Amino acid sequence: MAYKELYLNPKPLVFGGYLWLREKTSASFIGVPFDSTVTYKPGSRFGPDHVRIASRNIELYSLRNQIDVEEIGIYDEGDIVTVIGDVEKTLDRIEKVVKELVNENRLYIFVGGEHTITYGIVRGIYRRKLGVVILDAHLDLRNDYLGLKYSHATVMKRISEILGAGSLFYIGTRAVSKEELNEASRLGHEYISLYTIRRLGIREVVKRFLKWSENFDNLHVSIDIDVLDPSVAPGVSTPEPEGLNSWELLELVNELLNDKVTSLDIVEYNPLNDPSEITAMLISKLIVEIVSKYVIIKYK
């Protein structure tokens, strides 16, 4: 059975407003509209379509990387069909679709949806020596939350159980519990807090990341959009003050991308909290910059 044909449905809305030919592109947009474990502000299941709408109103030329993404294209695969209210069935579907996709030589950008979807993605792309880079205000390392084993607050604990000690590298952390700090230390995961970034700067963060990444053959990047300050990205489900600004996020992601990265996710965007759509516009810009950098890496 081809699970991507069963659970991956095309959408009338597409990223950039134009459906490029798949065989002429090297990057894919995939929506994952799921938010059943959100505990503060639900609505991120509407995120993929709102990003698609916003993307029709931005320029696709990257001055940062001097690449015209309009000429390269981003193929919109559609949305993975989720089961609202059933996180385990949804994660199973995500895993099955991703497993069928990852053998292709493409960059996959998954747009949520809540952060729990990252667990299904990681299960689908799992291979030896896989590390996960997380840009997030939170650690999401609780063993369970409100009685749930699989949730947006436990997702990285579940991923740790697959990948093992030291497999996670956090950037922008600023909202944690004592339990999670102890767990991060016990498991040997690295985190660079927002306050450390402010003191040391982006260059030092990248140096630490590069040293950590030497231990891995493959990398997945997970971007929880609440890593940004709510003043520049109000459209999130769990906002937290004192985040990155948009330039810092764009520069960090541009510097972190290398030939070990084959997949990313952008999660927790909530259009119900984004009346001005500035968060959706920023995510669209982020995707364009990611694809432009990927092209440089792929064809260098």
C-alpha cells in the first residue's frame, strides 16, 4: 500500500500560489494540520493553509543568498490527513507517509500543526546517527502532561527515547520547568538559552552547533515559531516573552543549514492569534530563505 497516496492529499491552495512541476523542484512543502493536545490556544491546525495564502504575497527572490526561488520552485505535496482527537493514529500516519518520502533526494519542509507532529516525522526519517536541532522557547521534555504521553509538552522526551542521549540541540530556550532542566542535563542534551544568545551572539551559537553536529550523519531541524518574541510573531499557541527577533531567526537558520539537513518542520503557528498575518508572512519568508540556502548546498 502506498501510504502517501492514501494519507497525503493535494490542496487547492498551494505554497507561492503556483504548482510547480515536482520533477523540476528539489524541495517540498507538506502541511500537517493537527492541534488536538494544545493546552492554551488551539488553532494551529489551520496553520498550513494560512501560510499558503500569505506566501502568495511575498517576493521569492532571496537577497540573503542571491537565489531566485521563483525559478527553482517549491512543490506543494498537500496535507497529511490527520485524525482530530487521536494523536497516536495521527503520528502513525505521519510516520508512514514520511517513510515513503525520505528516500528521495529532496528537502522536506513540514508545516504544522502543533509540535507533537515532530515525533511522527522523526520516526519516519529515523536512521543511525540522527540529531535534532530545535529552535523553541520550551524544552518539551516532560514525561507526561495532563495525563498524555504524546503531547506538545512531551514531544522531545519521546524523541529522546528513540535517538538517545545527547541527540538534541536547543536554541532560544527561555521557558522551562526544573524537571525539564534536570532531564536535559541527565540526557546530555545541549541548550543555548535566549540569554546566552544575547550575550555571545549568533557566531558563537553556530560554532557550538557545528561542534555538536560532528557526532551525527543526518540532521532534522524543528522550528517552533514561539522561539520568536510575540511582538514579531503573535500567531502562536503558547506565546512567551523575550524571544528572538525575525532577523536573528532568519540568520540562525541560514547558518545552521548544511548538507546533513534533509528535513525541517515549522510548528505551532496559530492563525487565530495572527489577525495582521505578520507571523504567516514571516514563516513564508523563512521557507523561501531555507529553500534558497538548500539550493546552494545541493549544487555547490
